Amino acid sequence: MALTFQQLADDRVLEPIHLAFVDMLQRLDPQATPSFQLAAAVVSEQLARGHVCLDLARAGDIAFMIENEGFTPIRYPDWPQLDSWCRELERSRLVESRPIDDRQAKANQPLVFEPAHQRVYLARYWFYQQRLASMIAARLQSPPLAFDEAQLAADINALFPNKADSSQRDQCLAAANAVDQRFAVITGGPGTGKTTTVAKLLALRLLQGDAATGLRVLLMAPTGKAAQRLNESLSRAAEKLPVDQTIRGALKTITAGTIHRVLGWTPLPPERGGPFRHNAQRPLDADIVLVDEASMVDIGLMWHLFDAVRPETQLVLMGDRDQLASVEAGGVLSDLAGPEDDAALSTRRDIMLTRTGLDLNPAKTPRRKSTTKPAQDSQHQAAISVLRFSHRFSSESIFGKLAAAIRAGDADGAVDLLRSADPNRLLWLPQPNTNAALQGVVERAASQYREYLELLRRQPGQQAAILSALAATRVLCAHREGPSGERALNQRLVHALDAAGLLHARPQHYPGQAVIVTENNYQQNLFNGDVGVVVPGSSGQGLELLFDDPASPGTCRLIPAALAPATRDCWAMTIHKSQGSEFRNVFVVLPEFDSPILSRELLYTAVTRVKDEANAPSGRAGFLCLAAREDVLRGAIQREIRRTSGIRDAIQHMLAPASASPQRKKARTKSVATDQKRFTWDGQ
């Protein structure tokens, strides 16, 4: 007997919201079949996990999680027969069949079925996907910006004097490739120089004459903290550029903001002009839009962003395709820049050779087998640039090797590295007794935090040094709650530091407390994710919070505790919160039992927070401590979170000539005259 929605409900693998969704659809169509109910429930459940759609052909791979002592995965072998399941969905009154190259995207039913790839969508996410794919395809087909190629080659040579060196080669190719494209993606791991590449990309635009006319640049990131880091990184990169003061000054005037703030978020509903002030009718006034940490941007927000950018405006996405995806549904960056794009620039080999003098040698670059059509796949790949050389740690270092093993899903290789590594650089605490492992983390981390606390006690005026000492160490947790979560570890660290006489903890703020801001406060220029230290008031009265000053890198500022936004302890933080940061000493704590949140992307993000300067002049070696049971560690490395989506297929089919796409013959929009009054989704 085939699996049914009722069985999933009885097994309690569905949340109340999924049950309520099916109940609503059942009221709209009392004749809905069990197969329809099952598809509706599972597409809702998959959306909650971040998947844009349900791939019917791969439903058997879905592992539902039941929380008991840990999390027990459940896989069902008896899903409905695929062909009959598809036919039932196509016949349903609440499902609309649409082709993958559909650019209109407006849906008249709650569910959309795309038959060529046998995927089911909620109407809202079908709209997001198709409109976003349509906008990207249009940009890929747009003519490039016109430049003086001889001048461009000379400017590239000046900005990248060591372009043949591995530390600059990829950055040079990325800047040269993206500079004239209406849409480009620059992806790379931690410390590969994405911001430096963008600074030089902007310098190339300014050197082409845009400095005189005024280049309108909008720089944005998904969070306030990420925007602040982008500002600081761009300012530092601009200082090092071999350009005149006019170009450097123009770069320094560019400031980043959050995507929501730049788009002008409002609480108004769509029918009254919300949720953003800027859209296709009121586009952003910009010549170039750059988005950092794009892996954190979900598909809905990404559509709103593209909708607000003029077609002629250059749009560049930056981020790490292997890092954690957005909290909400979709993994747009990883969809656009998959592993198969590593040889992407070979599609513009002649252009790159002219501009940079670098021969790409595409024949020497291994590529994964691609199932997409060559012409449109190459057109897509031409927009992708991959940075590989890490300035944070060498690929040959123990941290680089561990990150590579995790990214490749090589659990055996990762475990071998952990077992054989120098414990002064890479320490593994695999004890099955969680309390013993946690105590080991707490003791070692507390000894590192001693440095900033003693400095605060002895030399309170050394504010920059105090913040730098705090920023050297961090405990990273997979969960916020639980015995190995952020909250519990912060409590244990407070107790250890208090017992050592380094703190005198109190319920409210107290001197030496490490805090993280949990809400944006534009008046104080503090953002969710900013980390600071509570210090005695400079006037001798009360307490103040010490933070880095983003307006003047290398300096600090004090905020009266009474005026500061909401904060919480920050000796330990979640791995999600740590994205974009780097620390010399990193302690990673995984839970005792397997959890659906554990994945190779999460672990990769955690271990790549280490900043290793062992080979730099007077640099300090990085240290990583990993507290994790071997079975939990292996499970995390083997669990790859690749969110189900059809955006790449949609882009490829939209780029294909009309005669080459059979999609419209396989799918037709139903006549829904009676149902259209009841439901419609057109992006509003």
C-alpha cells in the first residue's frame, strides 16, 4: 500500500502548520485524492527545511526526523508510483501545470506542477523562482558594457602587478571577467579575497572614466554586521590600491547597508506599496549593485532585490557557495555557482587572454560532467568566477586539508586528519561522555579569554587591544539551546571565569562581560551580530559598552549601557552567527546526538573560521578544537544540504532557443475560470 498523508500525520513527522495547510486545501476541494494530500503536505514540509519545491522522483530520499533521545531519521520506501502520482496531480483542481521556461510565473492555483522535471511548488515560490530566473536569463543575454579594451588591459596590469602569482591570479580573472557583464557571480571560500576583488573591480570602472561622471554604487549585505564588515574590508582594500587619491577617495565614499534598508522595507502590505519602497516601478538609482554574503539571501528576498534593479544596471553577487545557505527557503548562490562551474571562465578564454595576458588552459581544469545543454550552460557559466587561493590558511595546512575533506564529504579523510594532527594546532575531543568534552572546551577557552580580561583589569585604556584579544577566541555551537548549545556554554564559561576571579558576574551588565548585539540600532550605529565588552564608565560612573568604530577602522567607541540595544553573552555563539568572522582560536562543539541541523556545510563554515598566520612574519598560529563524537561527526560530514530548486533548469531553458525547448508541449496551463476568483499569486 502506498504512503499516505494520514500515515505521516499518524507518525507525527509533520508540524501543525503542514497539517493545517492540507486541511485548508481539503476544504477548498473535498474531492482531493490521497496522492494530492501527500504531495501538498510534503511540499509544505520541504519548504520548512529550505527547499523551494518537492522533487517527486526523489521523494524516497527524504529523511523525516522524529525527536526522541536524539533525532531519529525515518525514510519511507512505499511512495506512490511516480507516473500515476504525476497524472493525479495534473488532474487536480488545485494544481496548475506549468512549463519550466514559463516567464509569466503568475499562478492561479495553490500548487504548481512542473511535469518535465516532476517538481511540485507552492504558488508563491514558483513565482519567485520563475521571475528570478527570467531576470537572470535576460541579464545573461544582454550585451556587455562597452570599454576601451586597451585601457582596460593596462589598468588590470597596474592593479594586479603579480597577476601570474597564485595569490592574485583568480582575483585578476574574476575582476576582468565581471567588469563588463550585466550579471556576475564571484564565489570563493574564506579569505580568498572577494572584497579585494570587488575593490579592484570598482577601481576598473572608475579608471574607465566613471570617476569623472560619478559612478553610482550600491553596496549591500543581508545583515547589519555583514554590511559593517564589508565597509571595513572595502576601506582597507582601497588604501592598498595602486591608484591616485581621486580613485581611492571615490571608493572610500561607498558605504554598505543591509538589503532591507537599501530596498526600503516597510510594514505595509503589497496592495499599499509594501514590503519594499523600491521595486520595478521605483527602481534603485545605481550604475552597479554589489551584494556580499549572497549565500545568506533567500529566494524571496533575492527576487525583490532583482526586481528593484534596472535591467541596464550591473549586478554582482559575492559569497561562498559551500557555506551555510539562507535561513529561509532557497540556496540561490549555490544553485547559480555549483561545483560544475569551476572551469567557467574558459568560456571567455580569448577575452580573458586579451585583458589579462593569462592563458586559462581549460584543458587542464577538470570538470564534472554536466547534463545541461552546452550553449546555454556556457552562457551561464561565463558569469561565474571562482576564487580558490585562501589568505586565511594555506590549502596545504592542516586547516585547509580538513576543510577540503569536509567539503568533499570525505569523513574517513577528516577523521584521519583529526587523529594524526598536532594537538597544539588541531585538537579533537571525541569522548562519548559529553560533559567531559564540554568541560575540556570550557577550560581551554577560559584560559584564552583570560588575556582580554587581565588586560582590561591592568590597562583599561588599551581599548583596541582589549577588543582584539576578545576577538581572538570564540566557542561555536551548532545549536542555541541544549547542553552543548550557545546558552549553556555561555553559562559554563561565565562560571569558570568567575571561579578564576576574572569576573564578578551579575544578572545585568558587569565589567568584562562579552556581549553580542541582538537587534539593529541605526541611531547608535550598532547591528545584530556586533560584539563588544562591558567596561567601567569613562567618567567613573556606571557602565559602558566598548565596540569597534566602523567609521574609523582601528579605533573604538563607547556606548552607555543604558542606551545600548538588546544584548546577550558572547563567549559562545552559534555557527550561523559566526559567518563572515575569523578567530585565531576556535572551539567547535557538536551535540551529543545527531541532529537535522548538522551538515557538512555547517561544519565547513565552523572550521573555516580559523585564521592561521603561522607562516606570516611575526604571525601567530591558529588553533582549532573540535568536540564531537565520531559518529555524530561522520554523520554531519556525510549529510550534504543541497536545497531542491529548479532555478538553474529554468535559466537554462529560458536561454535556449524557443525551437529547442519542448517544455511547452509537455505542460499547458489549465483553464481555471471558476477557481481564479478564489486564488491567484502574481507576486503580491
